[in-house]
Amino acid sequence: MASIYSIRMSILLLSLLYLVALLPKSNAKIAEMDEYLRKKAEQSHVEYIKAYVPNPEAVTEEISEEVGETMVHHITKRRHLQEGGNKATNPIDRCWRGDRNWDQNRKRLVDCVLGFGRHTTGGRDGDFYVVTDNSDDNVYNPRPGTLRHAVIQTEPLWIIFEHDMLITLKQELIFASDKTVDGRGAKVRIAYGAGFTIQFVHNVIIHNIRMDNIVPAYGGLIRDAVNHIGLRTISDGDAISIYGSNNIWIDHVSLSKATDGLIDAIEGSTAITISNCKFNNHNAVMLLGAHDSTTEDKLMQTTIAFNRFGEGLVQRMPRCRWGLFHIINNYYSHWQMYAIGGSANPTIISQGNRYKASDNSNTKQVTKREYSTEEEWQNWQWQSEGDVFVNGAYFKASGPKIKHNHWSVATKRHMMKFRPGSYAGRLSRYAGVLKCVAGKLC
């Protein structure tokens, strides 16, 4: 028999859901912007400005240099690798995948992030938290040992998993700052429920998990911090939603089949790296910048590197607004509408990607500019350098050419800025979830 407390909570929740339905739609999915959330939003805005890089070319050149050095290392060492040896082919993976004792040195991962999210440390400065329970039946007071209980804690945490588990989230999983979700050593799948919400926070790493079949949740009262319970509206059904947050790194995540986006970053988010991920079977893959009217997103800076955009994808790989987007050494195949799109004058630098178009003659163009005339977009900087185009694919460039004014001495010495698109396959070969067993190389 249900307790009186449970009955009262059910009645309260139903009442709140009714009230939520009467409220105007909030872009933040927040039904009640209380003092706690206002302070979080204000602090997030301050961090957003601090995270912005005024000289972004230095960051794009840095990752290009690292790719060059990794390929030199790979070419000279590959003949000497023993079976089962380190086969990492890009600089992020090379940084940690050669360590057989990765399970004892998990936090070394933070030394490996490159691009605009390069300062992200996640839960490095905190304790380990072991998820032992895959349930999510109490979003108001999460049970200790669950993923929801872990991500709302105030202190930094490095979150790992005791064993393989399927987690079906009843409501959005709302993160506090300074968290790493590290799925290495277990098969961790988030599916058939809500997704992750990274809102008004900073310093989050999501690594080596699978997310699929993500659906909207009804909202209501959800604990989003140890000391706060918020009232939420219906969620969009994004797998990972980044809202007003900075210093975010998403690496080796396999994503498919969400109701809305697989990864969305909007409304004052910046300092983001999305790397080594695998995307399949989805329509609107990635939205970076929500509205043409949201000029705050001018400071958005995102690196998209070594990912695989594979089967069953339609559009938005990514779809960009306002900010600067460095798209480097990714592997694209068979998009059904377009690969990279945008509006509101974003800067898009495409380097060393492989673009293979489908056989549909109407979808050969990689790029799509929306809500603008040619007179407007011809000054937007959308440039392609070292990309490879297959099966009639083509990139329609515009705006100023790329200027390499910030090459370091090391870059000049190796004479490698990034690797040509012909290398994108090997650089992204291990995109998506890795099989990691303690005592063995991932």
C-alpha cells in the first residue's frame, strides 16, 4: 500500500503538471525562475564572457598542430606495434589510450582535451562516485548510488559505473558543475527516457557512454541540486542539451534516435569540444545557437573533431548561428539534406574533413545558408581547407580566406597544420563508445 507521503506527493505533482501546462513555453524549460536560478544564470553569464577566446585562431592552430604531430608519430610507429598495442590515431586518443592502467589513472583524461573546450577538467578535483543503481524512480529525492544522485552533488565528482547498466531517465538529468561521467569499463546506455541537461553550469565531461531513443519528459518538480528543487516544463527530447553553460567536453559518445537534437548548445554557451563521437539515424543532429535573434551567442566557440557522421542522418552536422565553429578531420557520409548549415553570420572553418554525398543529385552541397540572401551571406566566413569531396559533394565557400597568422614554432617545424581529408577516416576510426577492460588498452 502506498504511504500517505507518496499519495500527497503524487497529488502535488499532478497539480504542478496542470499548472505547468498553463504557463507560457520557456526556452530554458524552467517553469519558475526563482532566486536560486536567477543567480545561477547571472554567474553563468559572467563565466561565459571569461571563457571566450579573443584570439580563436590560436586555438584552431593548436589542434591542427597536435593532429600533425600525432600522424607523424602514427606513421613512424605503426610498423612496430605489437598485436593489441596502442592504435590511437588522433591526438586526443593518443594522450590516454596507450595506458594499460587507464582504470587506475582515469583522471589523466583531462590532460587530453583540445580545442575550445581545452580548459574543461570535469570532476578531476573531487572524489570518485560509483553508480551502483540504474533506477531513476525518484527525481524529487534521488536515491544514493544512482546517476541522478551523483550529478546533483555540490562538490566536484568523477562518476564511474560498477557494472553494465541501462538507465531509463524518468525526467531530464540536470547536472551541477564540475562533473565527469566516465563510462569506461562498463557498457552504459541511456535510452528510452529523457536525456541530459547541462544548464547554467560549467566544467562538465561526458565520456564513453551510449545514448539512444531519447524522448521528452513531462516536467514537474525535479531536484537539480542538493539544495534546490526546480519546476520544469516539458523537455524537448534532446539527448544532450547545453544551455547557458561553458567548458564542456563530449568525447567517445555514441548517439542516435532522439526526439529533438542529439546535441544542442544554445543561449550563451561556449568553450565546447565535441570529439570522437559517432552519430547515426537521426534528423536534426546538432544545433549550435538557438535563434537568429539571440545575439549573445556571438561568443559561442565550438570545436568538432574526429567524429563520424554516419548512417541515417538528415541535416545539422552542425547547424550554426552567430559564433565560431572549427570543424576538423570529421568523416561524413550520405546526409539526406545537407551536412553543415547556418544563419546569423556564423564563422565556419572546415579543415581536413571527408564529405561523401549520397546519390541524390539534390543533396550534393555540403553547406546550406538559411534565412538570408546571397548578398547577405557572401560576406560570412565559411571556408574549406584540405577537405576531400566524394561522389559529387561540394562546399560553397564565402567570406574572407583563412589566415594562418598564429602558427607556433612547432607547427612551422612540422609544416603540418591539420591532416588532409584523406586522413579523416583513420583519425575518426575509433569514434563512438570504446570497449575498455581494466588492465588492457582501450
